[in-house]
Amino acid sequence: MSKTPLTVRGEQLLQDELKRLKSEDRPRVIASIAEAREHGDLKENAEYHAAREEQGFIEGRIADIEGKLSNSQVIDVTKLPQNGKIVFGVTVDLVDVDTEEELSYRIVGEDEADVKAGLIAFSTPIARALLGKEEGEEVAVQVPGGTRRLEVLEVHYK
């Protein structure tokens, strides 16, 4: 199985969430379950069932994060050669050749993607078209609205 790429920021976000789940959320739910058990009959105890369900979600998320972290390869773009080539983790300034709209995207892992924040997953059509390109190159990207022609203005390794 191949490693999943993750930025330094993405790894930190997952580590922070894992720490919160283990040190805050898990103990809180365990205390809720214990308190609900003290109320007696568990068959008709809605608090108990809700707490157990929440515990299941928390344990599932902990397992999910631990799996992602163990199967990830953290890529620090600040340590890569800054040669203007688009690779995973870089921020790319683009211009739409037809509309002259300027865009800026950072190519990140699947879990970090947030298009509204300018973070696109490396598996998206735009990111796949851009990977390996250099400053000054033009790419044609097939998107749901048709074909978009984008010119690479600048690549930032931050």
C-alpha cells in the first residue's frame, strides 16, 4: 500500500484533533456513560444510549486518524528545491487565460482540502493538471463547466 501525502500543516491538524479526542472528548463520554449507568435500567435510558453512540463515533474517529497518520508521508515543501516546479504542498498563483481571473491554490492532501480556503486536493482535475508544470506554462483543465486554460504565474514553497 502506498503512503498518502500530507503537508506539515495537515499532519499537525490531525495530531491536534487526535490529542483533543483522547484527552478531552473520550474522558467526558466515559464519565457520561458512568453517570447514566447510575440512573438504573439501561434499556430505557436515553442518556446512556446517546453517550454510547457518541463513544462509538469518537473511537471510530480516533482509529481513522491513527490509520491516516500511520499511512502518511509528510512532505515539507520548504525543504524541497525551489525551482518553480509545481509539486505537492506548494501554493500556485494562476490566471485564467480567457477571463483574466487570478486564482491561488495550495495543493494538499484529501483531508486538508477546502476549496473556499484555496486548498485543493492533489487528486482534483486542476491539481493533477498542474503537478509537474513550471512558472510560465499554460495548462488546459477539463472542469464541469468546460475547459479552462490556466497560466502559472508563480509557485510558492511556503
